[in-house]
Amino acid sequence: MLDGKVAIVTGASRGIGRAIAVNLAAQKARVFINYRQNEQAARQVQEEIVKEGGAADLLECDVASPDNVAGAVKKVLEAAGHIDILVNNAGRTRDNIFVFMKESDWDEVLDTNLKGTYLMTKAVIRPMFKAKWGRIVTIASVAGQYGNPGQVNYSASKAGIIGFTKAVGRELAERGITVNAVSPGLIDTEMSRSLPEKARQEIVSQIPIGRIGTAEEVADAVSFLVSEWADYITGQVIAVNGGLFM
Ligand code: NDP
């Protein structure tokens, strides 16, 4: 149980982030639901949590913007006094084969996925130092482990997250802060639904467990990593991919 803990989940207005927010709130954490644009969707997540007896607040912020991030973290500290858990989930894709990949596609993906992770993590570690306790989990991807054609920018950002997790994990371990990553395979969300059906089916045919994963299955791994069951785990990448990559 996460009674008394305050969590920020980035990109929690839908998909995997939504499932993580709902799961942490069910364990009694107070969850700040970060969204960038879609306030209505974020509000629905909040309503769902409150209906189940949980506590949730909305937090508008573009994780790629240093000013937005500073303002958002200040807001959480003013409202809740502390931040115990950060889940860096916000992510985006701008797919194209490498020869046609524009610099703006590269920047947009790296700015959200990797720089956003850096900015959010940097902004929460001082409050975590103070408490001598913290749990940081970032959502990587199987693409960062084996490299997806058509996703050079995305794969680089997710591989960057894995290196980031290990290096920051080493630096913060003595301070009572663990830093881990969860690396999903193909998960049924809007992001993966944008893939052509043929491509989706081709990936599914390579998954030993034989089906696409659910957002809730990723959220379960995140919940494990922030729980007391994972106190001795840091710098790790937990794959939730049905065996797609071993
Ligand atoms: P979705 O596209 O369904 O949701 C992404 C979320 O991130 C949205 O809430 C979106 O909000 C938010 N977001 C995007 N950019 C920003 C930003 N700059 N600041 C704040 N929020 C932002 O994706 P998924 O739920 O599928 O993916 C969640 C994470 O899991 C991502 O990091 C993704 O890379 C990773 N992942 C997903 C896999 C899959 O198969 N679905 C597989 C492996 C990894 P908005 O609409 O406002 O931009």
C-alpha cells in the first residue's frame, strides 16, 4: 500500500499512463495526473479514481519545456508538500525511415521522451533527497533494446532512457532513491493502434505469449517497482513484452 505517498505520472490522460495512475491511486497514493493538451481526458481519469475512493489532481505540463516542468513541480509541492514517486511515462513517436526523417521529427521525439525524463527527474530529486526516499520509474520500450526500423528517433530516445536509468540509479542509490525502467513490448493503446494492422499482426506473430499486452500489465510492473517488495532493486530494466525480446 502507498498510503501517504504522492506520485506524479506524466502523460496520464490515456493509455499506459492512465493505467499507472489508476493502479497507484488504488493503492492509496495521491496521484497527480499530468497531461499536455487533453484536459478532458485527464479529468475523466481523475473522476474514475475519485469514484473508486482515491485521490487525484490534474497537472498540466509539457514535459519537454523546462519552464512548464519547474512550474508543475512547484505546484505539486505547494499542494502536497512532498513528492515520493515519479513515473516518466509521457512519450511520442514521429516515425519515418531514416533517410526521410526530418530534424524536427528527431527533436520532437528526443525532447519529449529523453529530455522530458531528464527535466522531470531533475526537478523531483531535491524533495526526494530531503525525504531520503524516492521511487523513479521511466517507461522505456523494446525499441530501445533491439532497434525498430522506421523508429530511429524513438529507439534512440528509449535506449537513452535505459542508460539514464542506470547512471542516475548509481548516483542516487545511497540517498534512498531507486531508479528503474519498465520496457514494454507491443501494448494495446492509441500509440500502437496507429500502426497499420498488417504490421501489428506481424509483431504479434513474433510474441511467444501470442498476444498484445495491456496497459494494466505495464502498470502492474510499475506498481511492483515502487512498492516495498522492490526496495533492493535499482538501475534495472524490467521487460513487459510477452517474451518478444529476451
Ligand atoms: P499514448 O500515445 O496512448 O499516450 C501518450 C501520453 O503521453 C498522452 O497522455 C500524451 O498526452 C502524453 N504526452 C505526449 N507528449 C507529452 C508531453 N510533451 N508532455 C506531457 N505529456 C505528453 O501512448 P502509450 O500509452 O502507448 O505510451 C505510454 C508510454 O509507453 C510512452 O513512453 C511510450 O513510448 C511507451 N511505450 C508504449 C508502447 C505501446 O505499444 N503502446 C510500447 C513501448 C513503450 P497528449 O495527448 O496531451 O500529448
